[in-house]
Amino acid sequence: MTQPQPRDRYVTFEGLDCDENARLVVDRVLALSSDPAHANAFWERFRATREGRNGPPRDDLFLVHSNVYYIRELFEQCADQEALAMLQQVEEECC
């Protein structure tokens, strides 16, 4: 049986759904940061930026790329292994 070839953005973006994967990460951020235990002014600004309340709305890939360290910290604080794996995939394939 042949092993699937790893996807490599430096060769082609074919087969990579960066927009959808970034949307899933941002949706998880918004869900986790809605919990009062993790809510703060940073995440409110993140939400406002996505919605266009702080200038033009930003796409999800831009938001992930620009805030990857903060997103990782949130996912680690929440011990959300699935979200960390999603973030890792976006970083490796799209950022």
C-alpha cells in the first residue's frame, strides 16, 4: 500500500483548504474566549477585528497568522489538544 504524499505549500496549494482550516481555528478561539474564565480585552478586540468593528474585517487566515502565539497559549491553557492540532495544521500548511 502506498503512503499518501505529504502536502507541501511550497510545491502547491492544491488539496489545502487554508480558508476553511483557519475558520475552524478562529471559531474555536471565539468559543473558548467566550468562557468568562478565558475572556479578556485581547479576545474582545480579536472578535471586533474579525467582525470589522475596528476597521475593515480581516479574513480568518490573516487573524490566525497574526495571532498564532496568543491562539496557541489559549489552546494550551484550555488543554484543547484537538484545537492545537488544528492550529499546527494551519501553521504547517498555510502560514
